[in-house]
Amino acid sequence: MALLLAAVTAALWPEGAVARLAVFLSIAAATLLLASAAPRGGLRVLRDWLPVGVIITIFLLLQPIIEAGVPWRLDAALAGLDARYLASLVDAWRSAFGRPEPLTDAIYLAYFSYYLLPVTVAALAWRRGPEPFETTVFALLLAFYLTFLGYLILPASGPRLPLDEEVRELGGGRISDAVRAFLHFAETTTLDAFPSGHTTVAVIASVAAWRLLGRRAAAAIWAWAASIVFATVYINVHYAADVVAGLVLAGLVLLVCTPSNWRESSCPVSERARGGSRLPPDTPAGTSGRD
């Protein structure tokens, strides 16, 4: 993905192209070096958890590339789909339970917790050993990267409101105000509505947790994921059509890495990407097999 973005940046030469090109090439080089290195000790930890920083960095750098590459926006079409086919659902969704202040605060926190969900599931997989970790992270990264491609090809800003209107129309208390202020300051990429990455990644993370923990133990992860998906429309960040597209994309990712594949550790991650990390045949069940 980093090499693809480097090529696109070089071709389009958006604002800040030199810095973006340097970052993408650095990410690609670091990924290749860590993938080819012997996975031991601190180097293994760095290799395993580098994707967290990579995903956040790439997301923050996308906006000028999208603006330089695609002059049109998908918002009118998405709003039209909502109005024609999903109007009653959207109205009920955005006014759910009368929008009491505690609920709105909780939903804003859920939306804010989006990146913590896949990291939590990856940490659960990491404790189980290299194979569960690699297959889980592959699926999560595939989900992230496919949504990023969606932003590059089909950009839309979503039904976002200016900050003053958001405060007035969406309500909430101090927690909502704090999250809103942070999002308006920190989210440098705003053409990120279609498909809903929050939906795709939340579903993939929940299925991964179900495979790792079982149905009962994964119930909390499913509830967490559901709150994140609910937040997308409730706080006017996504159209309902974005959520539908996110669910479809999650289904496509699961066709590549099905739950049974995750259990059998046969998700298509190359041995080079794994860095040769595979549990020995005699490793007892439930142990990590780590150094």
C-alpha cells in the first residue's frame, strides 16, 4: 500500500508531495526490512506492531492526494440513496431514544474508540501466538487498505456539520464537546465516508475475536463494535449507505480470510510476510510459543 501511495503521489504531485513521498517510501522500506529480519525480541515486537503507526500515518496523509486525484464527490449520490431507500431508518437512527445527553456522550466515546478496537483484538491474537496474530492482522490490514482505496476512488465527506452546528443539533455534554473538538482538529482526512471503515474494521475485528475467544467471551467485543457502527450515523459522520457498503466490504474480506481459515491459520499471508514465524508442531495449545 505504501508503494502504491508513493506512486500515486509521484504521479499527482499534491500539496506536500515531497514529505508524503518520503514518508511512504520510508514505510515501504521499513516494512521490507522488518519482514526479512529474524523475528526475535524487540525486533519482533517492532515488526508486529508497526502497522498501528502505519495505518494512522497513511490515513492522516490521504486528503491532498484525494483532492488532487478526484475532482468530484460522491456525497450527492449517497445522500440521494439515503433519502430514497433508507429515509425512515436514518431518521430513527439519528433521533434514537430522544438523543439524551448521556447516550450521546457514550456514543461519541464509542466513535472515538474506533482505533482501539482492532488494536485490542490484535493484542488478544498476539498473546495466542504468531499464527493467530499474523492471520488476524492480515485481515484487519486488508480491511483498512481497501477502505483507503475507496476514499481514493470514491471520495465523499459524509453528512458532517460545522462544529457550531454539530454542537447545537447533535447535543451531548462535555464528553461530546471534547470528542468533537478533537476530531475537528485531528482528522486531517475528511473525504473518508465511503465505504464506512468504522463498519468494515469493526465487523472484521469482532469476527476475529469470536474465533479467538469463542462466542460468549467475544460478546463484549461485538457490543463494542456495534456501538461504533451505531455512532457513524448517529453523530452525522456517515450516510447509512456508507454503512451498507462497509458491511459488504467486510463480507468480501471474510471471503478472503474466512473464519475457518483463521482457525486453521491458512489465511493467505506469505511466508515472507510472516518472517518465518510459525508455531512449532509440538507447542502446547493455549501457549504463545514466543521467545
